[in-house]
Amino acid sequence: MGPIFIVFGMTRPGFELTTYRSQGGHYTSKITLVVQAGLFHGSELLCKVVTSSEVAVSSEPLWHQKLEFDINVADLPRMSRLCFALYAVFDKAKKPRGTKKKNKKADCPIAWVNTMVFDYKDQLKTGEVLLSAWPSVPDDKSELLNSMGTVEKNPNVDSAAGLLILFPNIRPHPLYYPPLDKISEKETNGDAAVVTKEEHTKLKEIMDNKNYTEFFEDEKELLWKMRTEVRDRYPESLSKLLLITKWNKRDDVVQMVSLLRNWPELPAIHALELLDYSFPDPAVRSFTIRCLRKLSGDELLQYLIQLVQVLKYESYLDCDLTTFLLERALFNRRIGHFLFWHLRSEIHVASVSLRFGLILEAYCRGNIHHIKLLTKQNEAQGKMKVLSEIIKSGTQKMNAEDLKLCIRQDSYTEALSNLLSPLNPSIILADICSEKCRFMDSKMKPLWLMYKSPWVQGDLVGIIFKNGDDLRQDMLTLQMIQLMENLWKKEGLDLRMIPYGCLSTGDKMGFIEVVKNSDTIANIQRNNSNSAATAAFNKDALLNWLKSKNPEDKLEEAIEEFTLSCAGYCVATYVLGIGDRHNDNIMIRETGQLFHIDFGHFLGNFKRKLGINRERVPFILTYDFVHVIQQGRTNNSEKFERFREYCERAYKILCRNGTLFVNLFAMMKAAGLPELTSFKDIQYLKDSLALGKSDEEALKNFKVKFNEALRESWKTKVNWMMHSLAKDNRP
């Protein structure tokens, strides 16, 4: 295997490139290879990126060249990571199609890999390190260097580009990053700053603006000068101070870490943002976990999806976050249940398979009694996957009766019965009711499975097993709806939401809770109309359906349930930018509660057809919804104004908690969801929650959106009609 050598100098780190083992292929003399390298601390570049010379492509290209980084070794922060990108350069005359014309040469990314500068024992690395790189995905939006990427090596060594890095001995003895308790008092006692009244005013302005993430140089200087003031008066703005800290200056790092020792503990919801990859310093992460220890079991479950995702940012297998999650999981089996499935669902991802596998093993070894229950659920899922693949394959024409016969076989009945529900381990799925089981007619043919449960009196429990769809975006959306409901209830506003259970359990696989006694708006409209073309415009269909399910005095209660839930989902879908809203993914329970399902598009990623945006309203509020809210009376403005007030009150509560939603979405960047990959994707959320604006400005903007949704609702009806016609005409 050909090496690339990295050589660190006495005072400034540098590297010497020697060779690189290619992955084969055919080349021309007009293509050359280049290596780019950068030193990062989280998302911050510590010094200028260095680039090798160009060498001709061969099976083992050679670099004999020393490159230096413009930073002293003494100034390297503890969590410095060295990031490499290997790319090909095409001569202008031989550029491939699709490359930018303005460049003299076109760059084609080939591979990237990251490694820590210090090992897990705090020792500066020395000697040879063999790195198997990750293939680059060409993307105009991304840089060549992937500082956010894993520091794990690619386990697929047979197909990976191999880089051999040499860290030289710059001293005759090992060098260690100094422990915090060795920092002298002289180093930590900064000069006392004289602060003017104007500076106090400016600091308050910066602290009050929740949308501040980028700062001008004079603002950075002010924040740093008044850092003790930030600690004493604005402790919840710790992230702002960390962002402007010069992590490539040892003196500044010493001052920041010292300040952190006496920083007041933050509420857990404010501490969560400090787990982002932008804040890798061990003192910061240790402080953050100390704050999170105050979370109750239910609160921890509320944020568990994000906490598992940010494990991907950790540079070492053994870290405070892993220890914290394992401790809480071993203490609380419900947390253990969901931690198991969140880890298990991504075990196929090469970059985290080792880390997640070891955490799973640690949990299972620590709770051997739980293994049996989890194994039973895993076996049941395996049988469901087999059934699903038989149905989808089409090689055996399976109808609903065939499915029931299959489930009645002893091997299936045994595997699918007497297990804890993956969606809710408090519920036992005792006996599977084969007669009630079926598969749905959507593309992935989900299994609809019904169970008797001793813990649910006189009713069946239903779960949907999906194989072929990534449920993580649905899971995230439903988590946010649950969080919204919790925030509203704390303020005395119960909007009767239905954040039904949804759990991703594997590669494009998982479970969804069946919400019983409910139907889609499409079915309700279709059953109350003569044709699909007119169904979407039948304004009486919903009200008539509710009347049929809620006779006499129950109707008013059902309409109130509809009004409250409709307000909640109008606000929730607007704030989250939920797209692809049609009458087949909006449902109503017989008790009146409206709810949305299938969240394949969010953050303003609305569906387009032939380049035209099919969804032109901020949220769904059609006239048949208004007809129900007004109890079928066109002049019942009092009921409608009350509905409007519910919406406005709900929106104001979410705006006050806007930073929490932004932080939770930011923590999900590591998940690799196609519609959530960078901070740019979260800009929609910042706008919809009016971050940085006053309460009055935010409410004024929402009122405009509300009126627009009502005024343009006829466009929604046309869209629904087109959807229904297209569905009816499917082969």
C-alpha cells in the first residue's frame, strides 16, 4: 500500500506527501492528483489550508514535498483534527462535461479522511497511521475537506483509497496536552477590563438577539473583553462566547476553559446546542453532560433521537456522552429500549457501525434480562420483513387471504406473538389477529398488523410495518409535534394533537402506530360524493361524516376537538414547513381530532410538478375545514375567531421557544436526511419562527400567512382533485 507521509515540524506542523494507493481505473496524462489538508477545531479552520503539488495519476503516485501549517504546535487545541481530501485535476483542454467553465482546471473529489492530532490518552500522535479513506460525493455545495465527517477509518479497506500518514517524533519523549489542573493561576488571570456604558448596551443588544450566529470583528472583541460579564449576566449565551474564542491561540483557550470552571449550570434545553460539532472541546462537553444530568427520564426520552445523532461527532469511543446515555439506559429500561433501537437502526452505516455496535454490546452486557425481550422484537421484525418482501416481489401473487394463511403458520404465529411493542414497550402485543391483518395498497405495501393486548381493555392494538421507506424524517417530525404539544400544555393550551408512534428500526425499515377509528379526508370526501372530480369540492362531506359518528349532544364536542386540533396542525405544519399535503395524508378520528401523516417533505421542501410548485399555501385551511369549525353556519364568525385565536396563541408559544427547535434540528444534521444536511436547511425554521424579531413582528407576519392560507385555499382544493384523479387512474 502506497503511503502519504505527514511530518510535523518542531514548532509548526507540516506534512510530507509520498505516495497514495489508487483504486484502479483508466487515466490519461491530462489528469493529475492533489491532496489538500486542513487543521480544524470543530467547524473552525485553525490556519490556512495546505495543498500538495500535482502528480501524475498512477497506481502509486509519489509526493516528495513538505507542507507546513501556519500554527505552532503549542497552539493546537486538544481536539484538533487533521482533515484530508484527495482530488483529481483535469486539464482545461480535457475537462469532463458539467464542470464549471470559469475554472482553469476542474477539480473532481475522489476521497476524504480525518484523523485526530492527539490520541485518546492526550498524547500527540507519532509514527505511521494507516487511513482508509471515504469516497467523496461530488456536490457543488460542499467543500473538499469534510471537517464534520467521522474520524473513523473506512472499514471497507479492499475498496478504499489508502493513505499512510507519518507523524514524526518532534521530541525524544512523548508530548501530552497539558491537563487542566496544571494550568497556572498566572495564565488564567486575565487583565481586568474597563467597560464603558456604551459597551454594556452593545453587549445586551447582542445577547438579546437570539438569531446572532455570525459576528463582526468589533463584536467579537467586545464579547471576549466582557467574557466574565457574559458568564455572570448572560450564562445561557455560552455558545456565542465559544464561537468567538480563538481556539488556535493557547492563551485564549486557557482563559475560556478557566472561565468554564465557574460557569453556572445551564437548563438542559440550553445546554443541548453545545453538543454540536462546532464545540468539540472536552471541557465544554463535560460541562454540557453535567447540565443534562438534570433531565428527567421523560425529558431525556424527548431528546434521545438527537443525543444518539450527536454521538457521531464524538472523536473517541469512550466519552462523557456515551457514558451518560448508558448510565441512564441501564437505570431506566424504557430509555434502554429506545436507545437500543435508535442505535440498531443505523448499525448498517459504515461510519458509525463500530461505535454504535460497541455501545449496543455494552448496553446488552449490562442488562442481560432485557436482551431476551429485544431479541424477540428483532426476530418478529425479521419475519415481517420476509412477508413484506414476498408481497413486494410480485413473484408470488399474494392477496390478503394469502397473507392471513401465512401468518397462521406456526413459525410466523410464534415469532409474531407475545412481544413488547417496539413503539411502546409498555404494551404487550400478545396474540396476533390474523383475520384483521392486511397489507396496504401504497407503493411499499406496508403490513397492517392487529394484536390483542392484555393491557388494552376490549380493543385491539395496531402497528404498521414499513419496509423500503426511511422513517427517520417522520420520526423527527412527530417528535417536534409532540414537543409542541408539551409546550402548549405547559401554557394551559391543549390542542388535542395526535403525535402517533413512529420508530425507525433498520435500514429503510420501521414501525408506525395505527390510530384507530380514523379515516383519511380523501375517503370521507369520496364516500360522500358521486365522482373523484367533485369529491374535493364537497364542503359538507366532513361535517356530515362527523354528524354520523357523533349523534346529538356529542357533535358539539367533536367539532371542538376538530377546531383545537386543526389549529394545532395549521401552526405545526407551517412552522415545520411540511410539504406534500393532500387529502390522503390528512386524517380525522371519529371523535373529531384532525391529524396529519406521512412527512416525506419538510423545511419548505414543497413538491413540484413540471417545474411548478403544487403547494402555494403556508398551511392547509380549506373552506370545508372552516365549515366544520363554524358548525355548518356561514355567519358563525365567533367560532372562527376563536379558532384564529388558538392559532395565534399557539404560534406565539412556539416563537418563544424557537431556539430550542433550531438547536434540535441542528443536532440532526449528522443523520444524513436529504432535506437536512446543513445550516442553510434550517434557515426555513428560523424564518417561520421569526427568530430575531419582536413578538409583535412575529405575530403580524403570522396573521398575513393565516389570511393567505384562507384566501388561497381553492388552490389546495384543485391540488386535491388532481391527486384524487391521479390515484383513481393508477393501473
